[in-house]
Amino acid sequence: MKWKTADGGWNPYLAGALLGILAIVSVCATTQLLGKSTYLGASTTFVRAAGLLERTVAGEHVSLNEYFTKEKVRVDWQFMLVCGIFLGALISSLSDKSFKLESVPPTWEKRFGPSIGKRAVGAFLGGIVAMVGARMADGCPSGHGLSGMMQLSVSSFVALAMFFCVGVIVAAIVYGRRAS
């Protein structure tokens, strides 16, 4: 098995196997440390980060907000995991010299042009839609896909199928392609 693909990225089978090992290790480690199983996921971390930011401006609102009370605004191991994912991706892209701020992906450029600002606005709005969907589904695609599937959760099978189906439909609309 080759460790890298032709474009210099990691072999997806290797990356998938390592991610599976990480999921298992995280369950074992959190069970030992916290006394309960905690699974991988990221969307709650973004909600907590919003709560931390809002607390600096309107602390009383955060403490009285039912949603923030339920989700417990704090920095925990999952919060640090998300920070590590960001830093790891940044270090990786800097080390293989693939980090670029001056261009957009070729597929985006072909459909929408070379504007970095338009790409940033699209990514920001897409992130908002994804986060609202993740909260409505009570978990993000990574949480349902990794942790939920690992538990053989029926709701995760349904959620993941919906993520893929809607993703295909949105890609067809945005990029103007027909499914083949």
C-alpha cells in the first residue's frame, strides 16, 4: 500500500484506519478519565466556542440561555481536539507547501470565478447552514458518521444517508452538473 496519493495527499485507506483507531482510543481514554464513554464529534465545540465568545460580551445572557445551559459552555477535551485538528491541518499544509491564500480551488474558479472574497462569503454562509443542520440533527456528519456508526445507531445511519443525499443534490445545483 502506498502512503501517499499521486497528488501528495494521504492514502484514504490509511487515513480511515487511523481515524478508526483514534475513535476507539478516544472512547477508551474518556471512559477511563471521565467514567463514561464520550464519542468523537465537533459541532458541539463550535456552539461552546460561540458561548465562550458571547459570555465575554453578555455573560448573563449565556448563563440564562437554556441551550447554553444544556450544552455547558466550557473548554473540554473535544474543544481541544478541534483546536488540534485546525493546527494539524495548518501545519500539514504548511509543511507540504499546499497552503495558499491567494487562490481558490479550480472547481470553484471554473463555476464562480477567481474571487477569494466570494469564496469566503460562500464558505461562511455554507458553514452557517451546516451548523444549523448539525444542531437540528443532534450531531454533525463526523459525529454521526464516526461515533454513531461505531455504535450502530439507526439514527446515525439515517442522518448519514441524508447528509450524502442532500450533499449530492446541493453539489448538482451549485456546480450545475447532473448526477451520472
